[in-house]
Amino acid sequence: MYDVTRDAITHEVQTAISRNQQGLLNNLTELINSKLDTFKRSITRSQKEISNDQVNRIEEKITDNYTFCRKGNENQYRHESKVLAKLKESKSSLDKEELDLDSVDAAKSAY
């Protein structure tokens, strides 16, 4: 009888330990997945911002090579190109997922 009770207790203890270990493993898996998802979103957002900045710089370099017959047209074009660049810069500052006062101030100062 003593052996049967001891075996039953041992089985219950092992079952409880297994459940706790499985619960801990599930919690750890959820935590790792959450951290990896956050990291992935952060990297994706950073890469998107870098890509947008590079595209804007390339567009600026391309637009600087036009020649015009009249000086007034050239001046107007350069001014409008600068305005467009500032608008794109402001838009990219405001398109960030984490919109805060610093982003809004950066967008305002771009003008």
C-alpha cells in the first residue's frame, strides 16, 4: 500500500511539474515571438524611412540637371523643386508610426 501511494504521489508531482514546464515554455515562446515581432516592425520601419530618404535624394539629384532657355523659368523650377523636397521630407516625418511632438516639430521646421 505504501508503494502504491508513493507511486501515485510521484505521478501527480511529475504531472504537475510537466504542466508547469509546459506553461513556462509557452510563456517564453510568446515573449520571444512578441520581441521578435517588435524588432521586425522596427527594422522594417527604419528601412522604409532610409529608402524614402534615398529616393528623395536621388530625385533631387536628377532634377538638378535640367536646363532652361529663360532664367526666370529656371529660378521658378529650382524654387518649386525645393518646396517639393521639403513637402516630401515633412510627409515622411509625419508618416512615422510613432507620431510624437518631435516628429510634428521636425515636419514644421522643414518648411
